[in-house]
Amino acid sequence: MKTIIKLEELSLFVLGIYLFSLLSYEWWWFLALILAPDLSMLGYIFGNKSGAYFYNAFHHKGIGIILYILGCYLKIEILQLSGIILFSHAAMDRMFGYGLKYETGFQDTHLGKIGKNNTV
């Protein structure tokens, strides 16, 4: 089952790359921005609850999809780019076993525990 989930997330990541290719941005923008959503981990400075909230907000594929569709509807390419980056990053993270966070700690995700002693 884990292999099927990883393949599904890989296909969603590839979809994100394809959608990015339809925009007028240079390819280096994708490479430069793909890890930007991880800055949301700084929310953990304020505790597990804040950290989980900020992390999940920037790693929720639904938010990425909404931004992308809104950008298409309003013809605002920066919104499309933001949506693609959020969506692609979330797919990439889940492909590597990192899920949305619970308030109990960074290592507790909807895909299971992560970390040195807890492999997903």
C-alpha cells in the first residue's frame, strides 16, 4: 500500500511540474520555490499547536488547489504559481512520508510517526 501511495503522490508532483510548465516563469523559479513552504516550520518556535497550524496551512493540497483555481479565474499568474508550489511541495513531502502534523509534536503526522526511530 505504501508503494501505491508514493506512486500516487509522485504522479501529483509530476502534475504540478506540468502545470508550472504552462506558466511564463523560468524553470529556476520552481526549483527556488519548491522548498519555501517548509519555512512554515518556524511556527514551532511558538509551540506545537502553532507549529502544526502553520505547517498544515502551507502543506494542505486543498489550499494549493484553491489558490491555483482562483489564479486561473482571476488571470493572476502569481496566484497560480503559489498554488502550484504549495500543491507540488505537499505531494513531494507525502511521497517521502511526511504528512500533516498533529498538535502533539512535529513527529506526529497523519501518515504515522516520523524521525530517526520512527520510519513511515
